[in-house]
Amino acid sequence: MNANKIMIIEDDVVIQAELKKLLIGNGYDVCAISDFANPIADIKVYKPHLIILDIKLPNISGFSICSEIRGFSNVPIIFVTSCDTDMDELNSIMLGGDAFITKPYNTAILLAKIASLLKRVYEVQQHTDYEWQGAVLHLESSSIEYNGSKVELTKNELKVLYFLFNNAGKICSRNDIIDYLWDNQLYVDDNALSVNINRIRDKLASIGLNDFIKTKHRQGYTL
């Protein structure tokens, strides 16, 4: 199996070199852009499995690049930047970024985030159906099926159920679910999670899955 390919879009040559050395040393195939005239063309040619992206770049914003990438690809994007305001982080998430790390970055945290995103994204692509107690979650069609009946799910509902199916039989805390959704570009706070859980339960009941998601008092949810 070939090493995962990571593209670095960073104009600071010192940081670019540090990142390249770090990633190559950890087994990744790395490409660093040196000409920022047309980074989108480089991305389409290289086809990286993950992109590390700065916000402030010559004559172009990392936000703009991220937005354009999302027009044709769901490749994981990690912003590594000196821009550290809450608005910068929120913009990165709203435009489709998967993680936001400020400089100076902790190398261990960066490597852990890269590994986590690669595992999550590409394992999901390899497995498109998940089954638990007769219910089948279909990732490709964003739906859940039970006893021949099927109901469609929103993006948030699908992600919540995917997390629960991946941890079936275990208790998932509300904070763990919210953190997972945040990492996947879906901004959900505690109240929004409750709304989503209730909507999911209504949809599950409509196909005969009553009490499929169980609430564990002060602990979270479980299938």
C-alpha cells in the first residue's frame, strides 16, 4: 500500500521545510507548493489524501483555496496558521476545513490529528454499510433501513448515527459526539445535538425502530 500523500500549502520556507521533514520522517509522501499562482491545478494533479493549508498566502487567502477545493473534493484540510482568532477558526470550519491548529504548533498534536483524519475519512469510504440489531446504516445514500423500510437522513443525522454505530454497545458521551461532529465540519452545540437526537428517534420510530437510541442518564447515548 502506498503512503498517504500530503500537500503543504505554506509560503514560509522555514515552516514549510520543517513540516516536510516531519511528515516524511513519519512515513508520508509529501508535496510542498512553491508557486502560488494556481494551487488548485497542483492539487488536482497531485491528488493528495490530506492538505495542510495556511490562511495568509501570497496574493490569495487560504480560505479562498479551501472554498474552491470543496467545489470538487472532500479531501481533509487542516489549517495550520498564525491567525488565531475565534472568527478565523469559525471561518475555517464553515468553509469546509476539518481542523484548525495555530502556530507555533505542537508536532505531536499535528501528527495525531493527521492520523485521525486519514483513518476516519478513508475507512468511511471503504465501508459504506453498517449493521446493528437488524438496522442497516447506508452511508452512500444517507439512509437507514429496517425490515424493508427505509428513511433518509440529513448530514448531521447521518454523522450522529455513524458515530453511534461505530461505537455500538458502548455509551457515547454527548461531548464525544459533539467533538466528532465539529471535526467533521458540522457545528453542533449541546442544544442542537438534543434536537438532532429527537429528530433521529422520530425517523427511526417511523420504520419500526423504537427505543433504538437509548439515553444513559448523565452519561450519554448508546445503541
